[in-house]
Amino acid sequence: MNSLQRNKKLLGTPYFIWCAFFIIIPLGMVFYYGLTDRNGSLTFENIAAITQPEHIKGLFLALGLSFLSTIICILLSYPLAMILSAMKVSTKSFVVFIFILPMWMNFLLRTMAWQTLLEKTGVINSVLTFLNLPVLKIINTPSAIVLGMVYNFLPFMVLPLYNCISKIDENVINAARDLGANSIKVFTRIILPLSVPGIISGITMVFIPALTTFVISKLLGGSKILLIGNIIEEEFTQASNWNLGSGLSIVLMIFIIISIIITNIFDKGGESNFL
């Protein structure tokens, strides 16, 4: 038994080394800089800086756009996941491959492609001008940021939902129909409760990266729209104020932890209500 335990510890050594170098040490540096000033003295001013008008505005704007993007992803993904499940599409099929394919491309390139499409003299407006239609003035607006978030993170919502819905036993659905349940009751009493884990996973995988992003808002929103991610990025790269950037990162980390706790609570609630 002792030798078996030693072997397990040895097998886990690479994982512990990975965690130390890429999780524990970076987080320790963030907390060190966030809780100290330029002289290395302990301070909470970097965290309290979130109350400044430009910082609080960027935080709430990021929360609002991330929440809106997550809702749109759910509304688009759920019907799509149900259609794919009804088509008996396997995970290796060509249709699912189409949704996974954009994830293989570089995130920055995908966002820059939308910048080219949406700009004033871009592809979309060129086509609209050729057809004598009104041009779109969407670039450098919150709408463009939401569009970029939905496009980039939509596959992360589709796949968990599809995996959950496709695993629902058809006999349960057929039994409900035989007992007189209509389509609405089948959806609200069976399909929706059983797909709650997929919804929670999708929300986590969409909301968190949308909240922390700065590339999408920088390319599609322009320099006029600053989310909290852009503010943190500028503090590190332009202002060279690692202390303030780390302090704001700690605040953002707290909001991420809160969102995870809330989604876990709803996940447990959904399971208990169904049972």
C-alpha cells in the first residue's frame, strides 16, 4: 500500500509542478503587487481604486455586456442544440465539426476578421452601398463588442448543451407524451431540468471569458469604450503600474468567484427541483 501511494504521488508530480509554475506563483505575484504599493508597503488602495468613476464604469459595463452576451448565446444555442440532438448527429459528424472549426482558429484573427467586416469601409458596408441600402454604423459601439463576444464564445455554449440534451433518454420523453404531456410540459418538466448542467457549464464558459476579455473590446469597441479588462491591460502595458493593475485584477477575480458560486447554487437548485 505504501509503495502504491508513493507511485501515485510520483505520477502526480508533473501536475503539482505545473500548478506551482502556472497557477500558484502567478496568483501569488498578483496578490503581492495588488496588496502593496511601489515601495513594497502593505496597502489596500489598489483594491479600493475600483471605486473610482472610470474603473467602476468599466466594471459595470463589462458585467452588463457579458451578461447580455451570455443570454444571447443561450437563446441561440438551446434551439440549435435541440435541433442537432433531434437529427441524431454524433459528435464526430460534419455538422458539429462546423461549430468546432472556428475554435481552431486564432482568437485574435477571428476578432480582427469581424473588425474588417464591420468597419465603415468594410465588406458588409461595401455590399450595402452597392445595393443602395443604408450602411451599418456598428463598429466602435457596445453592439459590436457584444457581437464579437457572441461569435467567439457561442461554441462554448452549444457543445455543453448539445451533450446534455443528446443524453436525455427518449423513453422518458415518450412516456411523458403517452401520459398526456404536451410539448410545452415536456420541455419545461423534462428537457429543461435535465439540461441544467449544460446550461450552467455554458454560462460559466461564456460569462467568465467575456467578463475578462480586452481584445474584443479593444478591436471592435475602439479606444472610447473601456471595459475593466482594457483598464487592467493598460495599467500593465502602458502605465507600467503593476500594483494598480493587480489590485483591479483581484477585484475582478472576486466577481468571477461570486459568479461561479451563484451558478453552482442554481445548478443544485435545478437538480433538486427535478428530483
